[in-house]
Amino acid sequence: MNSFGAWIVGLWLTYTVVLIVLSRYAKKKAESGGGDSFWVGGRSFKPWMVFVCITGLFSGSSFISVLELSYKVGISAAWYGIAEMVHVLIIALLLIANLRRLKMVTVSGLIGDKFGRLALGVSGAITAFTFPMWSVATALAFASGLHVYTSLSLPVSIAITSITLLIFLQSGGMWSIVVTQTANSLAFAAMFIVGGIAFFIEPGFDGLVQLAAVKPAMFSATNAGLQVIIAWFATFLINVFVAQAAFQMALSCRTPEEGRKGLLMAFGANVFFIVFGVLFGLSAAIVVPGGARGMIAIPQYLAQVLPAPLVGVFFLGIWAAALGWGAPCQFSGATSLGRDVMGAINPSLSDQRKVTYTKYALAALTVEMILLGLMRSENASWWNVLAWTLRNGSTFAPVLVALAWPLATRRGAIAALVGGFISGLAWYALGGWDPVKFFYNIHPVFIGMTFNILLMVLVSMAEKAGQWKFKFDQSSGRKTLGIVSTAALVIFVITALTQFNWLFQKGLIGLNLFLIVTAIFVNVMVFIVPIKSETAAAEQAA
């Protein structure tokens, strides 16, 4: 181990010990309030607590992804972070109040409340399976630093990082997360300062000018690929309705208004993570060009321009990002597995038993996280997109109809959950699991989402044949929504018929198909209603 490794390990262990001590306080808070306190902090958080939680969750993750991507594709990596910002803003403005009224803890729990035990178990299992994919994406960043600066192999580094995440979450659940995220925010600030120092030492603004002259594509807004950028936005927009970890944090607040305030604060803070992520990634591309893996090039770049203590501080921020994203993801996935799946198997379980099973689930998901890291360690951001493809492609339609469409059935929900998951996974497999080149040039996220919606609607309507009717006499708001979605449907169909070759070349066929299906979906929810509700309303009016 060289001096860089000694400083990284020393600061990392010191920081970890401090957080473990702080988690003892969190454990007392969690134990004082039972399961509700463990899962959603007793719904007693203040806005600043939601702010640090959401900043650590999404901004830390965005920073890692933007940092890695910008080394390869330049400034177009910023779109990943911008898509995440839009996602947080929509949650803050449109969803928090309604979800709080429902007293939601997990997305899988919401699905189970509407569609029964089997749907609860299936959605909980899918959610639990996908969350370690998000966790490993950021854990790989810190594990790469350990690997470069120490004698530890990458697999061992991944295992150490994953197990450390487990230690925190076994303590106090959501209270452990808020304590950890507060400390992480300070670590982020220190990382940005150190990274800024590195930039001004080498390469500086002159280096950026030279890179622009030699590799102008690095400063192209679409260098990441139009289809990939659109997939980021589509994924985050869909994730608005199923962002379970974010919901748990924001809904831990005392009131919906305070939760919204914390989310808006986090929305503004994310600008810094995007700007610095791009800046540091470009700097590494200039000083250490030609590397195959951005997360290996970053520590190599820092070692050339900074002394060991400052490199240690920078990677303390990377560790904070791994904790900030990975810990909530692991905790939320374990909540679905321990609370929802086990609750579906045995509905008579007490909250205390569910808390115990959640802790067991954390250990199981840690093992999964380590295995995933060993399977594919060269592309951290790919794990994020795969997880969104599988989870969002399973739960989006069931969540939406649970809130807005009374004709939805249990079989429809099960078909949507399973069909969306399998179709997205299969499409990735057909494309050889490539992060940017897809089967028939269609991103798997659009395939999973399309099957998810179609199966939800078709199975439900077939099962309730004769029990529904078209109703065009709607309220002005619903009628306007229906008219807009119908106009959009016509536009998207005409575009598909007249511009198919252009859409295929640009990788937009999948998006266009998904938009057509989504427009149909909206029309179905607006204009198709149960017959019995119409009869009941007529009788009541009489």
C-alpha cells in the first residue's frame, strides 16, 4: 500500500467509525418508535433532513455517473444529472401531498394494498432484486479507488465497500440514513474543494481549450448518444411515480409541505454535483487519456496532481456518495423484501418481526450487491439504467392504475409486473448486455415499459369484459387531458408511419412506440369507466 492508499484507508476507517458511533443515537431513535420509526423515521423529519437525504441519494449518485460518463463522452454526461433534477422537481411539486395522504411506505406496499398479497410479494421481490444494482453503481467508484491505491483486488474492494454499507443500516434504519447523509454533505463539500484545487493545478482552463481543439466531440451536447440521453430522461420521468427510496425519505417529514421544501432544496444543490462531475471527468480525460474505465482513470489523475492527504479527502467524498446512494437503496430494497414480501407470505407478522426480517434482508442484498459488482465492474452507470429498466418496467403501470383507474385487476397487475420485468431483461440479453448498442436499436427500457402498460390494460379489460363502457362526458380537466393525449397519439402514429427510417437511425423507434402506448393508456384511464359506477351514480341522482 502506497501513501495514497494509506490516507484513503485511514480517512475512510476514521469516518466509518464516527458514523457507527453516530448510528448508536439513530438506533435509539428507531427503537423508540417501532416499525414506523425504523422505516419512515416516525414521520418526524424536518425539511433540512429531507434535503440532506435526497441530496445524498440522487445528487451523490448523479455525481458518480456524471463523473464516469464525462471521462468518456464529455459534457453531454450532464444530461444525466439534469434528468435527475427534473425528476426531483416533479416529485416535489406534484406527488408528495397525495402520497402522504395514502401513508405510503413502499411502492410495493401501495401495489399490494390495491392488488393483494401475490402482487405485494411479486412487486416487493422485484424491487428488492433491483435496488442492489443501484447500490453497486456508486460502491464501484470507491472500490476502484481502493483497488488503484492499495494492494486490494477489485473484488475484495467491492466486498469491503458493500459490507460497510450493511453495518450502518443494521443500526437504525431511516434514522441511520439521515445521520449518515448529514455527515456526507460535509464530505461532499470537502471533495469539491479538493477537486477544484486539482483542476487548477492540472489541466486548468487552458487544458479544456486544448481538449476542445483536439476532441471537439467531448464538448458536443449529444456525444453520449441521442437515444441514451432520451432514455435517461424517460427513465427518470417514469421513475417519478415509483421512486420508492425518495418517497420514504420525503414522506418521513412531519408534513407534506416540509417534505416538498426539502426536495426543492435538494433540487437546487444538484447543480453543483453536475458541474463538478463534468469538470473532474474532463480533467481526468486530459491528464490520463485513453483509459477504458473512467473510475480507474480518476484516481490515477488525482495521484499525478495532488498530495496523498488531499487525495484521501477527495475519496472520502466518493465514499460519502457511495453511502449516500447505496445505503438508502439497500435499505429501501430490504424494506420491500423484509416488510412486503415477508408480509405477503405471512400477513399476521408483527411490525417488530418485519423489522427483524428487514435486517436479514439487508444481509441478503449485500451478498447480491457483491456478486453484481464482480459480474460487471467496468461500467457503474450501466447498473443504474438496468435497474431502472427492470424496476420501472415492472411497477409503473400498477402504481398508476392503483391511484387512478378502478378497472385495474389483480391478474392485470401480476401480468404487468412479470411481463415488464421479463421483456426488459430479455431485450438487454438479445442486445448482448451492451450499454449503448441495443437489439434493433431500441433501448430495453422502452420495451419493458411498453409491455408493462399493454399487459396491465389488456388483461384487466379482458377480465372485466362487459363491466366497462366508454364515457366521453367527463369533467373539463379530464376531457382536456383526453383531448391532449388523443392529439399526441395521432402525431406519434403519423410520425411512426412517415418517418420510420429516420426514427430507426436515431434510435427513437422505441421511444415513439412507448409514447403511442402511453397516449393510449391515458385515454383508457380517462374515457373507460366501470358500468356499475355509472348505474350507482344514476340511482343516487334519482
